[in-house]
Amino acid sequence: MTKKDQGRSLERTRSELTEFLLHHRHKLTPADVGLPTTGRRRTPGLRREEVASLAGVGLTWYTWFEQGRDINVSESFLLSVSHALKLDDAECCHLFLLAHRRPPPVEAYQWQSISARIQVLMDELPRPAYVMNLRWDVIAWNAAAEHLIGFAKREVHERNMLRMVFADPSLRRRLPEWHRDACRLLAQFRCDLAAAPEDPAMQELIEELIRLSPDMRRWWQKAELDAYSYGIGAIQGKGPGPDSDSSQSNQDSDSTRQDFDHETLIVDEHRHLRMVVYFAEHF
């Protein structure tokens, strides 16, 4: 791209940024953001000074930003403006792309649940399926996945696929190809880590697993990452039900082996939520 073409591209982006900010500022009312309505307004929506005040940024700086001037703004500035304008995750991402030409940091997103429609979709599937976030915390699942792996009886912090595979002896006993599965899962997780290498929650998980698992300690820095997976490839028995006891769990661990392939579906690209669906091998 020539300098002339690059200049045109930047000019177009700044124009789009201005239009984007004006659109979202004008569609909000004072009542939407908890401000009192005082008299009649000549133009719809919020005033610039109101957005700047809500975002906690300087009026001049926000005005220049909205006008598309050539200024540098921080991630915290963009997140504050996003919050003030009540942008959703997709809109926040679009603002970052217009201003910084890159998406916002992963830690800016809050993901605690899935929509009711996604849960209904999973519940209607005849095969195991669960939804994970970027940290591999399992935040939702269907009955088939509960029957196979058993999430409900675990504490919330234990519903993490890597933690379950590396630090849960009862699950490990049910994985006839544990070494293969653990290596592939770890390889995939390391790819996902590249999206948020400095995220404190990701680093906390890694440190915990290194402390809990000798295998994790040995493998974490290994370079051989030639196979990847989001799910367990082979498992025996079923997950612990609400009425299970240790003797029943031992009987389950000796039952027929099940082999699986997987497909991964994006549930929310901005929150990094994905659904892992299990298919019987050779489906």
C-alpha cells in the first residue's frame, strides 16, 4: 500500500469512527444512563460533555476523538467510552478496531453464562456438548455431557477441562488414552493462550496446574505440539451422578470404552465462547 493509499484508508477509518460514535451517542437518552432530563433538547441523544463525564475523560479529548483527529487513545479510554455509550461486546470490539485496528483485550470481557437459546440448542442435541470460555472453564452443558463426564457435582472452580484432566484422579482413571488426550488438550490450550498471554486468570490456572500435576510441570515447556483437541477422545463409564457412590464409580470405570471425535462451534466470538460437541468415532 502506498502512503497515499494509506492516508485515504486512515481518513476513511476516522470518518467511520466519527459516524459510529455519533450514532451511539444520539440514540441514547439521559434517562438511559441515569441522568435527569432538563428541558427540551435541540438535538437527540446525549451531549458530548455528558458522554465525557460518564466515561470519566476530558471533554476536549473526547471531542477530538469523536471528530476523528489524529490522537492516540489508551485501551482504558476506549473501554470507558464503550461503557458510557452502553456498547455490547460486538460494538466494543468494532470501536477498538476503528480506533486501534485491533480488538480489545480479552480481560475486558465478562463471560459468566450463555443465552437461553444456546442452552436449548444443547439440550436438544442427542450427543454430549458443553460450552467453554477461553480459560477452558465449562460454563454450560447438556444432559448427555453430564452423563458422560459429570460437571454438576463439581465445585465451580473445578469445572475446568484442563484441571479435570490433569488434576482429577477419578477422571484420569476413566481415560484409557490419558497421555494422548492430555497432550492434545494442552497443545490446544497453548494456542488459545496466545490470545491472552498476560491475562491473570489464565496465568493463575497454569500456576495451579503446575503445582497440582507433575505431568503438567514436565510438559508445559515441551515443544512437541503436533496434535490438537478441544475434547476427550476416549472415556470409560459415565460421570458421577447426584446419587453416585465410590463403589458405583468403580463399576462405571470398568464399563465399555467410548471413543469420540469432536466439532467446535463458535457461540460468541467476542467473549471467546465455544461449544464442543462429541460424536461417536466413525460417525
